Amino acid sequence: MAQSQAQRQLQKYDTEIAVLQVEFKNLDQKFDTQVIEIKSQMRDVSDKMDRHTEATQDMIRDFQESNLKSHNEMASKIAGLEKWRWMLVGAGVALGGLSYSGIEMLLGLH
């Protein structure tokens, strides 16, 4: 009797072990499937980040080119204004050097 009860216990444990093995295999397969999905999603995210990085770099390059062009245009305008300023300063100095009497002689008002 004790032996048959021990055999039943062993069969019960064998059955439970078999069930646990099947459940473990199912969990293992689900885990593998999830890992594959995660890897795929990570590749997608990586690809999107690469495209975003390239787009951002292109935008920065375009901005730098536009910025450089604007700065060059502004520099040429400022150089032109400075040229006129110095011309006016020179004319003022020349007229000031002639003084009022010199201007009268030039204009024939004397």
C-alpha cells in the first residue's frame, strides 16, 4: 500500500513536471517572440533617429549658408555706408579748411 501510494505521488509529480515543462516551453516561445518584436521596433526607432539626424543636419547646413549670405550682404552694405561717411567727412574737412572767406571767393560773393 505504501508503495502504491508512493507510485501515485511519483506519477502526480511526473504529471506536474510535464505540465510545468510545457508551460515553460510556451513562456520561452512567447519570450522569444517578444524579443524579436522588440529588436524590430528598436531597428525602426534607430532608422527614424538616423533620418531625423540627417534632416536636422541638412536644416542646420541650409541655415548656415543662409546666415553667411545675409552676413556678407550686410557687410557689403555697411562698407558702402562707411565709404560715403568718410567721403562726407573729407568734404567737411576740406570746406572747413577753406573757411568762410575761401568759400566766398569760390562763389564770387566778395
